[in-house]
Amino acid sequence: MHIKDITEAINAGRVVLSRHSLREAAEDNLVVGEIYQSVTESGEIIEDYPNAYPMPACLILGFNTTSEPIHSVWGYDEVSEVARLITVYRPDPNRWINWRIRK
């Protein structure tokens, strides 16, 4: 999976937001625009899940406009070119090294 595919889908409006992702975003006071921005402007894939079901997925680290880290898990359907936001959260500093490596 490539970050370019996900950013192009976001920019083209080809995105599906799961109920779970919307619930998690609300719990962490994240708005959809800042989630998208964290992916399109500063996102990097830090974990890849090629065997995820129902489609391959990845964990993306990005930062909002105030430089706070955001982790978002995205699936991508190569046939429809649609990105699916599976979950999103503010990473716990006690569980991550430099926001990129699990402790």
C-alpha cells in the first residue's frame, strides 16, 4: 500500500468513514478535516497490514496544524480506489517511541 493512493482518494473525496472511526474521533476531540490533513500533508505509513480483512490496511502517523500526532488506520480498495478510515486516535506517549515504534 502507498500513501499516495490514500492521499489521492482523500483529495478526490473517495473516502468511507466507519462508524467506529467517527466514534473514536469524537472521543479524542478530532475533526474529520484535521484527520484528512494529517494524512495528506504530513502522513507516513508506519505499519502495514497487507492481510487485513476485508482489504489491506495501514497505520498512518500524521500531525495536525498544532503539531500534535494523530494515528489513523486506513484500508484501501484498489479496484474502486476508495480509502476507508477504520479507526483514528491520539497516540499514547507511554506506548510509542517517537510516535512511530510500539514500546
